[in-house]
Amino acid sequence: MTTSALVVDDEVDLCRLMQITLTKMGIKSDVAYTLAQARSYWQDNTYDFCLTDLKLPDGSGLELVKEISNSSNTPIAVITAHGSMDLAIEALKLGAFDFVNKPLELPRLRQLVENALKVIHQDNGAQATPESSPEQKMLDARLIGESAVMHPLKNTILKLARSQAPVFLFGASGTGKEVVARLIHDLSPRRDGSFVPVNCGAIPSELMESEFFGHKKGSFTGAVADKQGLFQQANGGTLFLDEVADLPLAMQVKLLRAIQEKTVRAIGDTKEVPVDIRILSATHKDLSRLVQDGAFRQDLYYRINVIELKLPTLNDRRDDIPVLAEHFLAMISAEWQLEIPPSLTREASERLQRHDFAGNVRELRNLLERAVTLAETSDIDISHLGLPDVSHDLKDTQAHSNAQQSNHYANEQNQSQPTTQTMSKAIENRAQTLQSDSEITAVKHKQETTNLHPYRTNTQHYPSMIQRSVPNNTEPSTSSSDTNEKVPIHRPIQPKENETTRLQEPLDGQLPAQGLEHYLQEQEKQLIITALKQTGWNKTQAAELLGTTFRSLRYRMKKLEIAEDQSE
């Protein structure tokens, strides 16, 4: 059966060019120059796909996109001019299959038509075997779960796989964003192409442009050979940008152009290379908030967020926990080559369903790996899970939370009428808080006194540059058994008449006679000598006291001509 297409555009020459190109590809086409004529053709004939311009003499191509998308599964692509990217994005949201820019490039048009034909072939195969289509089997096998929130998610993934529109996956860490991204790719017409995942937060900012767009030999120091970028590697397939919120602003500008123009230029190259890729992105951060804070470009946000897909947390699909646990245990058994596959007891399965999974599916997988390791038999009980004991289920927890909120509200209502009892209670709470703070401070001080520098061989404590140990004769006497455990008390330095312990300030209105550089060197020299005196000319301890390294201190001493064997 011959494939047929409907071409809608008000430019006669462009319509003829597209019709000739489709004819060479073995596709019969009809041409409509107005929106009314296109509607008439669509009602009287049956087409496999449609190409339409957005700006028509008697209306907008968006109306045709909406009508066709709502009435059938026929792929429809839009033709847009430069500066009409907002309209193209709106068309993709309404259900358009893909878009192509003007001036029209024939290689890009052929790629678009070939992708549309793949979608048509895929839809025909699904209609022939609706219950056991390969796409549905793949979806059920790789996206585990039959809870209420999973059915609409699976249906949405099947719809997104048919489109070429950019998809933004939003969800907490561990919800399976990369799993969904791979599913969208494997279910799409681009399944024969490459799926290239990249963690945007793991690439150093200095290497990002080279990683994304590639470079030519000799373009910079260390470029000993030509290198393909991630965009070139994903040509004909899908590029998955994980943690896209971590992209620096400078890279966001370059990425926006590459996504919009679908061309990239390698570092050191003189020409741009066209690429045919689909962009999928994901993050656990709130991109809209980052846009408001100025940390993420608004134009890039709307370019990658054409269709947003929010993934549910594991706490929102607790009915799937037993099925997921069984799936992960089977995977662990196969990977670890266990003779007897492990299984959960009924009590352990119920306990998992009551657990609050902050790490979502990833936490469940790690928890089961730990349980299989600790279990002595193939049966995994509650004790092997290592979860805290609970005396109530989720409903009791929610009721307790609601009761706390009610008590908090009641307390706020009664704050306007304080009584003697509430005031005494507040004083008691304040006293307990002060006591707790003092205990915490004591513990921290004890930890600090025991955290010695690795080069130290004793427990001597050196004061900072603005503190001095109090002489022994001013402290109360202690027994010899407490001498080593007594933390020395420091008080502000009381400098002697002939001793300099802080920076000398020039007289008001006067500048150093020998210049700023000489003045700063003298002050630095005095600080180093003071630190060396306080530590008995131990350079390692003096460097720690000054907040610098041993090598840096030796360099400064040599530069300032401070003798290392001085002992005065």
C-alpha cells in the first residue's frame, strides 16, 4: 500500500519542493495552501502523516495540529520560520510529532519523513497485536508495578515515545529517571540509534564544551587527536542530560543554540555540523525555582521542558513494593549466582510496605542487597532488613502527625493568654536548652583538644595569635593526676611594652615611607616571628597556628630572611 501525506503551506515553490522530495521517496502527497483547504482534504481522504506550516492565510497551523492530534494518531509535523520557536514548542505540546525550520533543508526533511514512517510502522504493528505488542511487553518488563499511579505513567511513556519533542523528567533521587529515559528511547523510532546518557554534574566546567561538541587535533594543549562530542555520538538517537540543573550558565547558552539549531561546531573547527538527536533531560531540583533565582536560563528551561513527566516516589506506590522486591531479589540471585533464590517472609514484606523510603527504588535495592548478605538462609526476615522497630502502621503515624499539628495550633491560639504555669514551663525549657548547649560546647571543646596535628608528639596546646596562655602561678593548683587532662585557659594577650604582637598601624594621615610592599613584608615578618616564639621555633606547629602549610612557611621565612636556627 502506497504511503500518502498531506502538505499544507502557502508558499507554492516550497510546496512543490516538498512534493518532489516525497515523490522520490515513494510517497504520494496532496498540497493545500489554506487552512480551509487542508480541512477539506483531511475529511475526504486518509493520510499517513501531515506536514503543515504554522502561519497560514486564513488561520494558524496550531488549529490543524490540535484537530488531527485529538481525532487520530496520525503523525503531524510543523514547519516554522526563524523566530517562531515559541510556536513550535506550543505545537509540540499540542501533539505535534516534530518540527523543521525554514529555510527548508532537504536532508532534514528526509530524516523527519523517515522517522514518521517508523512511527506509522510501529503503530500498525501495535494495532495488529494490541494485547501482546512488543512495546507493551517491554514496558511491563522494565517498568515494574501495577499501582494506580503507574498505569497513567505507562500510557504517557507510550505517547511520548511516538513524538520527537524534548521531554523533561522530574522526580526525586532514586525514582528511576534514567530507566524511563531509556524506555522512551527504546520504544521510539530512534531505537536503532544510540542512547547517550551524560551526568552534567560530573563533568568539569573546563571540559564541558569539548565533551558535548568535541574538538579538533591541536585546538588546545593536550588535543592530540580529533574527538567526537556527545552530540555527534548521539546522532540519529537520543541524548539524555541527567542532572541538567548543574550546568553552568556559560554552557547553557551554547547548549541552547545546539538544541534549537540542531547543529554543533567542534572546538577548533570552522564549520557547523548538523545533528539529528532527541533531547531528554532530568533533575531532582526545582528548575522553575532556579529560573526565578537566576541560576538557570529561562529560554533553555522552556526549550527542554516542552513536555514534563513527573515520576512518583516509592511512598506513592507502596502496593508495588512486594513486586519490586521480588524483581530485585531475582536480579540479585542471578548476578550473585546464588543456588537458592532468596525470598521475603510475609512479615518482612509488610514491614517494607510500612517503611518510609527517602531514597525511593534505589534505597529498596540497596536494602535488599544488605538483607541477602546478612541472611544465613534463603528466607529474609524482618531482622535481616535492619529497619527500626515500629509499633504502628502508616495510618497511626499520620494520625499522630495530625494530632501534633492540632496541638501546635492550639498552643498558638493560647499564646495570647499566658498563664503562670505556661510561663514557668517556658523558663524550665529555657534552662534545659542552656544546659544542653553547654554540654554540646563542652563535648566539642573536648574533641578539639584531642584532635592533634599528626606531627605533634605531645599534648601541648598553643594559643592563637590573639590569645595567650595564662601563667601557671595565676591558676588554682591541681593534683598531678589532673595535669595532663586540664585544658589550658586562654585570655586575650596583654602585650609587653617592648613586644609587638599585632600589626602596627601608621599614624593618621601618613603613609609608609618605604612603600606598601615593604610595609606589608615587615608586618608579615613580625607575625611569623611571633608564632615561632609561641611554639618554641617549631615550624610545623607555627604553620598550623598561622593557618598555612609547612612548605609555605619555609618559603616565606626564606623570602623574609628569617633565620631558621634563631632561638631568641
